[in-house]
Amino acid sequence: MPFSWGCFILQRYVLRLNCGFIFHIFFRKKINLKTHKRFNYNSAKKRFYSTSARKTLTSPESKPYTDLYKGRGKPKYEPDWVKDNGMERSPFGASWAKEKQNRLPLPDKYTLNYKNISNPYNNRDLIKEICMGNRVVYIWTYLPTGICLVGSSSNSTERVLSYFEKKYLFLDNRRGVQFLANYGFENIQLTIIYLDYHKFSLRDIKILEAYYINELNSSLNTQKSVYLPPEPLESVLPFINLTNRDTAVPIFVYGPDLTRVLYIFNSKTTFYIEFKMHRSTLEDYLDKENKLYNYFTFSSNIFNGSDLDNLLSLNELIELKNSLNPKIPSRLNEVKLKDLVLNKEFNFYSLSQASLYIKNIEGTCDRGILRNHMKNNTIYKKRWKIEKM
């Protein structure tokens, strides 16, 4: 009798296990489909830049970069600077920043040759045609509200078309670029104001750029002043900062490669206040080979071939300075970074500083992967080799 009851109980236990296994196999696919639907996954687009589903939903940076034209999507709460300021629209589609009686007149020497390009994302051949052989001021306008981003370039074709590149669009942290990454190009109009390359100088397009930054609703420009190259100033223009006149000594802040200008201070006084450096300290570095934090070079003159098209905002510059400050990281973790393309070596106080340097050049750098390459003595991104000192 006890034996029969034991067999019966054992049979029920085995049957329950089998039923559970069948239930698991049968319903697993349906459960997975519900999970994908709940997190809004697309089975055809499985590559995400995050291993966390919730992080993928909350972080725009981790979404798949599949549709540049439509963008990553508007933020849930739009900042005030995106809204329409209620002013009259300019011929470029952007709103004016002031009432008509308060606007400054366009300098007489600049004839207004411009072209409004609707749907610029799909009209790149037209952009190339207009930019070819000209110096340009370009204006990206968000038509629903009239806010705009104003810029200029002598290497005009490459500069304007760079806004359509994934690497630049999604990895540059400036406000205007991130706006285009989020909102896309569906409601964007591009205006190109073109000047003859042989008749107008770099100084001319910088003056014109400064004029439109000041007069239009340029909410997407975080840096409101421009640098004027050292040429005789025909007249004092009121929309140029006073410290940009020839009497002030500008301070050019360069990165380690001495080609990209990170920021331009209009005068030494402005530099002392905003960069928070004592004048005696500046004298140790200004126009000398010494590099602050083994990174920054300061010059009162612009170097030949300098890139002025990728300036940082003041906040970004200060954040970079703080991250490089040797008082913060330990000197016990110094690393040596070798650039195999340029055949140069750099010393950094920490792995974090080295990864930040790579990020400024490549657009992205995973510190964990970089650490693994350092441990395994392998090359990162076919260019960088890092080792402990």
C-alpha cells in the first residue's frame, strides 16, 4: 500500500514537470513578443547603443541612428528658447530678434546674394552648386518657430554638408547640432548667403555672420560673438564686440594638435575672468611652447591653417579644463597615448583624460574598451595605443 501511494505521487510530480516544460516552450515566443511590444522594439532594428531597455527609452543618445531626416525625436519638454518669439519673419524664414526700428542696417559693401533651400537634406547637389567657389554664411532655420543657427565658412561645401554626417550630427554636443539631431531636417530650411571668394575676405564673412547672429533669433547659437581676423577695420560696426577691435589682444585657445581653435577670448581681461587664470600664470604659457595640463596652448596670434569652424562654448571649455586639472585625478595612474597615424605621443594624468582626448578627435571613446586595450597591449580603433607609465 505505501509503495502504491509513492508511485502515484511520483507520477503526479513528473506530470507536473512535463506540463510546466510544455507551457514554457509554447508561450515563450508570445511572452517575448509582448516584451518587444512593451518596450517598442523593432525586430528589424536590433542594434541599440545601450544594453538596458529602460535606458534606451529614456536616453535619446542611445537610440538607433536610423533616420537622420526625421531625427531622434523632440524632447518631452521643449526649452523656452525653442518657442516663437512673435517677431516678424526675415526673408530667410527666421524670426528677427528685434522690432524693425531697433535693427541695425546691413553694411553697404555686402550685396545680399542668398538662396533659400527647402528640404536641404535631399538637395545636396544644389548646396554644392551654390557654395562652390564662394565664401558663405549659412542659416539653418526651424520653420515652425523661426529659431535659427548661423555660421560661416570659407571651406563652404564641406562645412555645410558636414551637418548631414552621422558622426558629426550625433556626437557634437553643441546646442545647434544636437537640435538638428533631435528634430531632424523635415521642417528645416537652409539659407546660403554667398560672397565671391576673390572679392571678399575671411574677415568679411565673419562680420556678416556677427550681424545675423545679432539681428536674427539665433537661439541655436550659444556663442554670440565672433573673432575678426587682424585686418584694418574700415568702420566701427556696433554689432561687433568692443573688445574685438584692433586695440584688444585676443587669446586663442588651441588643443594639443595646434590646428583646431577651441575658444577665442576677446581680450586678456576677459580671459582672466572667464577662464579663471591669474595674469602671472598666463605669462608662463602665452605664445610659448608650454602646455597647460599638457593639453592647452595659448596664443595671441592665430596659426596658419587654423580650424575656426568648431569652437566650443565657454561652458564646454571650462568642463574640459576641469577634467584635465591635475589636482583632481591621481598622478599614480599616468598613461602614455601613442597616435600611430600622426606618429605622436602624449602623456596624461589618467585614463579618463586620455579617453577625453580621443573623444575630441574621433567623436566617441569607450573608456572600458580603451582600458581593455591597455591591459592587452592592443591598438584601439586602428590608431591609438595606450600604456601605463
